Amino acid sequence: MNGREVDVVHRRREAVLVERCDRAFELFGDTARGALWPSEADRRVRFDVMLDVIDAQPATPITLCDFGCGSGELLTHIRRRGLTNVTYIGADRSALVLARARAKFPDTRFVQIDVAELNANVGAIACDYLVANGVFTAKWDLTDAEMWAFFSSTIRRTWPYVRRGIAFNVMSKIVDWERDDLFHVPMDAVAGLLHELAGRNVRLRADYGLYEYTAYARRQAPASIVPREPAVVPVMRPQLPSTASLSRYLRRIDVSRVYTNHGPLVNELEERLSDLVRLPAGAVVTATSGTDALAGAILATAGRGTSARPFAILPAFTFVATAIAAELCGYRPYLVDVDAETWMLDPDALRSHPVLGEAGLVIPVAPFGRPVSQERWLAFQAATGTPVVFDGASSLDRIVASPQSYVGEIPVALSFHATKSFATGEGGGVATTNAGLANRVARALNFGFFEGRDSRGPSLNGKMSEYHAAVGLAELDGWAEKRMALERAAHMYASVDDQSAVLERLVTTPDVSSTYVLFHAAGPAEAAAVQGALRLDRIEFRQWYGGGVLEHPYFRDVRHDSLLVTERLGACLIGLPIAPDLTEETVARVTSALVRALERNV
Ligand SMILES: *Cc1c(COP(=O)(O)O)cnc(C)c1O
């Protein structure tokens, strides 16, 4: 399942709910059947059971939120019972039923809200008591795991806005038979969830003659302050050098009045980056972006695509920029599946690939910064005569750990995008031990000029400016510290107690670049459960490569092999929040969502 399909699953409940509820309402009008309840008498029983949550004195004014209020019939019931101390707030996702409710009760507040939305304003339904009657009884075509994720997250998200207590009903497990479309939940599971919120102030009630039960949780002492809703956790919060640390480099630009064209700052940055990978000055050539760096490396290594060799073979599982760079250089991408363990192209398997004879180029990718072996691809290049260029966009921090294996004759394109571990905002570079090739890369990134103003080869303008070099130099000054901070954040994930199932699935540095923390789900169902739990806990995640190149509309028609591994990885690899200043609390919030998703999905 790819990212878009997972979103579709998330929307499915909403769509089905609104559709079924709205359809019933249209068919049966403002009656019990119109609200999908079999009988009017049963509905009134439920209303009374729900109102049983109120433990305040009859004279104490209270607010009650009717969560999933439909047309507001509970308010009719409250008025019939003469409960004049109750201020009623209706909340629902359906605009249709709310329109009816507002027409019936023009002086009452009705709020249209979907608490599953990341940015839902849950504070709008803050109340003393919240009742959810029939919101969790039907699961329609969701799985039990998906429905549990929806249910538990809804309770967790609304609870901070409830000052005194909540009540809701679910279907009982203690019945002669369970209906497939209803949500039958063990009482222990519900009690466990509520105990987390309310301690021992939990009550379950199944004595009113229906196939359901009602659960109540009350606060020990009414919460006087409703805590603010936890903020959204961003999946990545880059941190580049501060203006203060940039200023000494910017002042040099003021003095030199050289702004681009390989000025002093770019030269210094290239020297220091070369030094970082333990090579002489000139081994790293900077570029405007990782994509341009890759294009420059391709043009310098293999030139443009030809009619005899129109294809660039690349892995289907990569960020789309790999294909874009190939196409910019006149190649038609040909997508090959990756190895299930390494997530990379396999040079040995590729040697006998039928398209190799028509390929002018192969672009192995360093997935999530897992660096690509020079040795194996040099052997491939020697055996097949096909030029090779690495897209090592996010691999710099891994390459630096052992440059002798990962920097060599074959050029490695690097990205210095803000999301990568070494960042200049936008920027990139190419590293190679082949000095002649490094010169050709510099030429290809500068109009084909080399020691003169004549264009002498296929090229683009992909030169880094002095301003970006200033950021790069300041970034290098603090890079050791930044890497340690990122590694510390990754380590926090790997050291939260008592979550072995989660640990098994985490992929962190040094396996991948320190700018990624990945959750490798065991399968698409587990991935969907995890994504649901993260989404409902307002934790951003990203499938960095999505379902790979083929998923992009522009590349939908490119030629490709069967891509089973790519499809599976696209669905199962979930990027988790990471930042140099990630806190332990945030990591705990993420891991507890993961633990819950796995527990519910076993
Ligand atoms: C980030 C990335 C790129 C693109 O780099 P830019 O600097 O954004 O152009 C290309 N390929 C891979 C694998 C990447 O991760």
C-alpha cells in the first residue's frame, strides 16, 4: 500500500460514515432509524444510560458535549427530562445532520468537527461531560485494528478537554453472535484504556438489556484547566547554521564582492569537503542542488543519452530526483527492482539484464544514505562497459565514516538539501578520486566552460553561489556537533524500554544516514495500523520515496521490470520524526503510538 492508498483507508471510515449516516437520515428523516438505531424505545434507554455519567448535583450548571450528536435528539430528551442545569454542545462530522440540528435548536451551539484531522480544534468542544452514543458501535468495513486505532485515539484526543467525565457505548463480546460490521470489544480492553486516563474511576454497565455496554470514566477531581492540545510533531525539523554563525562568512563576501563563479568561499568549502572524505582538494565539486550534481556527474561521465543507448537504468525505489536528473541528461529512465535486504540495485544481477545493451548509464542509489560499494560497481563497469554514476544524495555522513569504500573512481552525487545531514539549504556536490572527471563535472556544471569561455561539452548552469558556500562553511564548523545531536536522537528511539517488537523494526544510523529514523513494518496491514496511530496522535511521518519513481504521474509510462520489492518497501518503510533537538518526550510519544499500533495488530 502506498502513501496515497493509506490516506484513502484513513478517509474511508469518514466517507462511509458520513455517507451511511447521511443516506439513512435522508431516507428515514429525523427518527431513530434515520439515526441508524433500530428502535425509538432503545434509543431513549441509551440516552438515559449516557446521562448517567453526570455526577454533579442537579442544581450545578454543567456543559455536556454530545459527540456524534446527529440531529441533536439527545437535547430533546434532556429537555423532556427537565435537566435545566445542562448546557448542551452538539458535535458531529456531518454537515447535513448539523444543518437539521441547527434548524431544530437555533440557540444551541453545534460544532462540525472531525477529531481525526491533524489540525482539528478539539478545544471547541471542551466540556464538563462528553458522551459518545453510537459513535464506536459500528466499524463498517474497517478491520478491528483500524477501528481500535480510531476509537482509542478519539478517546485520548478528547479526554484532555473533558473536565469531569466521559461515557460511550461499544458492542459487547458477550453475545450469542457477533456482527461483522459492528465493533465488539472486550471489556478488559476498554477498561485498560480508560484506566490509563482516569485511574480506577472507571465503570462499565451492561444491565440495560441491549447487546452493548456503556463505559464511563470520571476524573477524581474536576480538571480546572483544560491542558492545551499537544502540538503536531513534525517529521523533520531541519536546523541550519544561525545568522550569527554565518556572519563572518557573509562579511567576506561583502569585502571580496565575489558572489559566484567559484569564488573564495566555494573553493574553501570544496577543499574542506574533500578533506572530510580524505582526498586532495578538487575531489569534491559543489553544485546548486543534489539533482544538478547528479546531472553534472552524468554529463561528465556518460554524456547525453543517444538513440543507440537511450536508457538510464535506475532503481525504482528512490526519490524521484534520480529519474529527473537522468531525463534532464537525455536518458529515458528504465526502472529495475531493488534487493529486499540492501534496498539497492544488485550489480551482479544487473550484468545479465536484457536492457543493458540499450543502456548508456546505470545510476545505483544509496537508499536513505546507505552507501554504495565502489568495488562492486567498478567490477560491473569493467565487465559491461556501461558507465556508472552513484546517486548518493543523502549518504555524506555515512561516506565520511569510511570513505575508502565509498568514494572512488565512480562519481558520487551528494545533496546538501536542508533535510540532509550536511545542509546548505539547497546545494549539492560530486565526489570522485578521478581528478580529470572532477574537472569535467565542474565544466558540465558551468556552461561547458573550462579555462576559457567556450562551451566544450554538454552542460547546465549548476554552480553553487558564494552565499550557499557561506552556509556550507558555517555548517561544517558545527557539523560534528550536529551529527552527534542527530545520532543522539536516533539513539533515543533505539533505547526506549520494553518495546522489543518496535526495536526490531527500527532502522537507524549507522545503518542509514543519521537524518532518517525508519520504521520497517512487517507488512502493509501493520504499516496501515502504524500510520493510523501516528496520524491520530498528531505525529507526522513520511514515506520518503513513496512507492518509488513509478508512482509519479509524469513517470507512469516509463519502462520497468516487475517491482515487487519496491512496492512492498514503499508501503512498509515509514519515516519517523527526527531533529537535532528532538526531545525524549517526543520520542516517547512516537514510540508509545508504535507500541499501541503493534499491540492492536497482533
Ligand atoms: C535528496 C535526494 C535527491 C535530491 O537532492 P536535491 O538536493 O533536493 O536536489 C536525489 N536523490 C536522492 C536519493 C535524495 O535523497
